[in-house]
Amino acid sequence: MAPYIRRERRGSVAVVVVDNPPVNALSREVLEQLAAAVEEAAADGLITAVVLTGAGKSFIAGADISMFPRLAAGEMPPVPFQDYMNRIELCPKPVIAAIGGAALGGGLETAMACHYRIASAGAQLGQPEVKLGLIPGAGGTQRLPRLAGVEKAMEMCAFGETVGSQAAAELGLVDRVASGDVVEAAVEFARGAPPVRRTRDMREKLCDAESAESLAEVFRQMARRRMPHQKAPEAAIEAVLAAARGSFEEGLAAEARLFAACLNGEQSRALIHVFFAERAAAKIPGLRAPAQPDEVRRAAVVGAGTMGSGIAMCFADAGIDVWLSDASREGLERGLAGVRRQYEAAVRKGKLSGEEADRRLKRIRSADGMEGVAQADAVVEAVFEDPGVKREVFRMIGAAAPPAALLASNTSTLDIDMIAAATNRPEFVLGLHFFSPAPVMRLVEVVRGRATSDGAIAAAMALAKRLRKIPVAAGNCFGFIGNRMFLPYRTQAVSIAEQGGEPDRIDAALTSWGWAMGPLAVGDLIGHDVWLMIRREALRRGAGHIPVSAFEDELPRLGRLGQKNGFGWYRYDENRRGHPDEELIRLLREYAAARGIEQREWTAEQIRERTLLALVNEGARILDEGMALRAADIDVVFVHGFGFPAWRGGPMHWAEQAGKAKLLERLEALYDEEGPFWKPAAWWRR
Ligand code: 3H9
């Protein structure tokens, strides 16, 4: 068995180092060796105390997540997580955790099984298991409330947010924050012969069962609002509640039961799929490019509208200086004022300090014409979505930018090859498709044109990661991955409305299934003038297999632009809340009657079947054509860019889980009844 633990000795203190790159994740072998190393030190007469730490940047980033699907499938024997922690805690000599980086999930649980915790200033501590559809399963739900109180433990376990070391010290989760080397500080502390102090024996911070129950009710309500449909948050609350209700052992038993239920559920399978899919998406096999592309030190964004100024903020947030320019002085001023407002709002909400906001603001400089582009290592164009305008802007960018600069367009629909052809160096040109609002949304589609070089793609992937985005490689087809699939999905929703479906019931069928927004409401949000433009471009670029959603194309002419003018599929009040609109229904029914469209009743199930099959079948075509590298990349796009429920794992994962053969049967039936739109892609049979 490979050694995952290093043992060092500093006088009478044993230093046990978990060394399992990249993040010291805990597999069964690591846990076994760790517990054994602590027991060995306990048995060594020359040792008076143990310091437990992690090699590299992390302390321990949790259990090795890749084992959970195998555990759930019964492909490996159960791992007694709690027992390993108990073995560390029961050590008769003081054990001190030296936390130099991330102590997450099983990592924090290990730290809490130690008798003391010393953290470096930059350490992060948390129980993020809910984000994987799980709860802490190594005693965390029992030890955290004993150290930080029931309320904080419920919050941390139910929502998975991490805390920094200073906050952890204030909570009592960390005993000291070390200013220098954390292992040195822990060894020094150990030399002071602190008494053994076991978290399991602490009850002072546990409230009585009745108060814990009231807290649990508050958190349950919050969980239903913040993470609707998800099972793990409530299971985590239940497990922490057990700490206040009974003994430590009873609490562990409750935790184990609740953990097993989550582990065996579909939600954890889906969320773990998304975790690995996000990381895999950044890797493009076979790229001939340096592993470490040149670092972007200065960037330029051309076009200071909502997208452009938002993208400039992404650079500033990542510590990169950026020039922002616009065709008009007023446009630039408006963009910069918007940026300032957003940073001020972040300060007001306590998300940023005033000084940090100032620093970021200063990184965004206004530029005249191409003066910023001329000095930039990377340029992102975000001007009006018009082929003529884009071509002209790229001609100027190509003429002005330094020779090796990355030239990216933020187009969502246009042909990258057409844009690249306007420059003198198409090999440096690609699409970087950000989603709105750019500073918040993590997805970026990295679109490869015919001439784009491997080096440019590698540089763009690296840049997107530096901007803390999740980059997904996409081919240069209409709408790339996300918008291309969203179009037939929405078209089906419109077609159901034309055939008698009530707009609010169509949207509800999908939001009750987990989507963040219904497809018709999204149309109102984006604006029907914009949709019309997108649909025209789709037809121009040969996405002709997607039937026209003719009624929606009428909406701009009917003065219904969506949220922006208060009328779309819904009528909007002053708080931008949508209400069913009788006038819209009348127009819709008139439209259908004039064209002889048959009206019928629709169940939520039927609405979901059509819209989701349309979505997945387009994803399948994208895979057939090689426009996405993997089905999981499509899942990442939909989870991070379109509000698809992460706990269903993305559209392609959902289809796999629901049963491809069964869905294909339905698709074939629709194909027989209604023709080419439903033609199943080859992927279904693979
Ligand atoms: C748990 O602990 C349950 C417990 O209660 C225990 C008992 C039941 N396992 O994110 P990065 C890989 S559940 C396996 O790009 P960063 C990751 O796939 C766990 N692999 O780096 C990637 O691999 P590759 C609770 C893991 O610097 C590489 O490490 N813990 C794990 O941006 C680098 O990752 C969590 O949920 C893991 N636990 O961020 C924490 N973690 O290079 C999950 C990472 O092949 N992890 N990898 O693509 C994180 O949040 C971030 O990775 C971290 C570093 C903040 C640590």
C-alpha cells in the first residue's frame, strides 16, 4: 500500500503529515494509515504529543469524493469513517491539528477529532457535504455543535458555507490563529503539555432539545427557500439536532443513518457527477500547447454595455488590470457608472470591504479607441450583436493588438470564423461566451473557430480559470452549446402554449421540477426583441430543424418586449413580479384560432416530457457533431448557465438516469406522429 502519511519528530512531538496530493483527500487507505500513525505515536514512550497536519496547500479537503459513487453502488465495502475519527480522538496524548489551508468535510471532521486546533490566517473551514448531496458522515454533525454551538453547526452543515480562521476562532472552532508557520506554532503549543480535551465530552455549547428543535424549524424553512427540492440540507439539520437530543453515541448513530440515506439517493449521485464534470470540463485532451500558457497581465474589453462592463469587473475581481472602451463617450461613462454602482452595492451588502472595492475599481481604466487593446495580452469584444459591427471592430482589434494577444468575442450567436476572418490573425481568435450577469455567472463557453490554434484555446481555458469561471469548450455552431439547446426547449414551451397550454402552468411544470425559472418567463427576462434576433440568426445559420415559435415572434410587434416594458408572456408589476395576463391569453387563443391550431389540455408530465426531450435531443445532436467534447460538459453548461437543477446532474445525466431506452421510445413515438423536429440523434443508441 502506498504511504500517504509522513511521520516527523520534533523533539518529543510527533508530526503526522497527510500527504496525498493534490488536496490530501481521505480514502480508506489514508484514513487507516492516519489513525494508525496517531496510535503508533501514542504507544511511543518518547512522544508526549502529536501534531496532525496536511502537506501542500490544503490541510485535508475531505473524504475522497470519487469513492462515494462506488460505495453507493456497493462496489466497495463500507468505510467506517466515524471509527477512524474516534481512534484519533481517543488518543491518550494531546493531538493538535495544524490547519494550513482547506479543512473541508472530512478534513474539518478530522480537525475536530483532534484535541486542539491551530489555524493559519488564510485557512478555510467548513462542512460543504450538502453541495454534494451528502451530510458530514465522520462525526461532524456531533462535534461541530459541541465546538461552535447548535445554531452555527446547523447553518454550516445545512448550507455548506466555509468560514475563515478568524471567524472560526471567534466561534471556538479554532483555538489559535497562527501568524507564522502553523506547524511550528502547533509544535510550540504541544510542548506546553496541554491536557487531553475531547470534543465528544463537551456539552456546554449544546442547547436543550427544545431550543434545538425551534432552531431546526427555522433552518428547515430557510433550507426549503435557499435549496428547494434538496434532501441533504434537512438531513444535516436533523443530524445536528440529534446532538442536542441524546448522547454522543446516539448522535453518531443518527448521523450514520442519515448519511447512508443521502449517499444512496439520486441527488448525491447527480451532484457528485457535477463536481467532477466541472473539473473535467477544463481539460481538453490532445491539445498541443504549453501546460502553462503565458499569463495575462493586462486585458482590454471593447464595448461598455452591461456585458462588457460586467466582463471588465471579472478581470478586476481576479486582480487583472483592464481597459474598458466604447464607441461613444456616453456609453463608456454609463458603463463605468454601472460598475461603480455594483461595487458600492457589494460594499453596502458587506460582501466587499470599501478598500477592496476601491482597489478593484482602480483596476478598470477607461480607454479611447484602441489604446487599451494596443497594450493588452487578452482582448474581449462585447459590442452590439450585429455581424457588420463585430467584423469592423475585429478588423480594428486585429490591427491594434500586440502580436500574441488573445482575441475573444463574447458573441452568443454569431459565427466565430466570420469574425476571425476580419482580422489578420484568425489563429488567435475565439469565442469567450460569458453569461449575464458576468461577474456572478461562473460559466464561460470557450468557442473554437476553424483557424483557432491549440495555444489560443489553452490560453483561454487558463484565463477563464483565473477569472474563477468554469470554462467549457464548445464548437462553432449556432448558439454553441447552451443557447443552441435552449432554443428547441423554449420552442416546445411556446408550441404547447399555442396548443392550449396556460403560460403559468407551463412554467410551473418546469420550476416544480427544479428549473430556476420557467422557459416562458426566461423569454420575458431576456426580451422578445432579442429573442427575435436570435431566432433570425438561427435560421440564417441553418438551425432550420427548429420550428419557428411563431406566436413568440409576434410579441415584439404586439408591443410585448417582456420585463423591460412590463408586458410579455406575463404582465409585470413595479417590482418586476409577473402575473398571468388575460390579454395575452386572448391574443394567444386568437392567434391559434386564426391558424386552426388544435387546442388541448396539458398535464405537467406532458409539458416536461416534450420540453426535456427537445432539450436532450439537441444535446445529443451536439455530441453527434462533436460540438461538445463530453456529455458531462453539456451538463455543466446547463447547471451553471441556465438554472437546470444541479441535483438532477444536468440534462444528459438526467437522461442517462431516467433511462435512455425509455426516453428514446417516447422520442420515436413523437417522431412518428409529428416529424423531423423529433428525429432521434445517434447518441441515444450509443
Ligand atoms: C466528505 O468529506 C464527507 C465526509 O463527511 C467524510 C465522511 C463520510 N476528493 O477544485 P480543484 C480534486 S465529502 C477527491 O480544481 P482548487 C479535484 O477533482 C468531501 N478529489 O482545486 C481536482 O482534481 P483534478 C467534502 C478532490 O484549488 C483537484 O483535486 N469536501 C477532492 O480550485 C483540484 O481541485 C469537499 O467538498 C476530494 N475531496 O480548490 C471539498 N477535492 O486536478 C471539495 C478536490 O484531477 N473540494 N479534489 O481535476 C474543493 O472544494 C476544492 O477542490 C478545494 C481546492 C477548495 C479543496
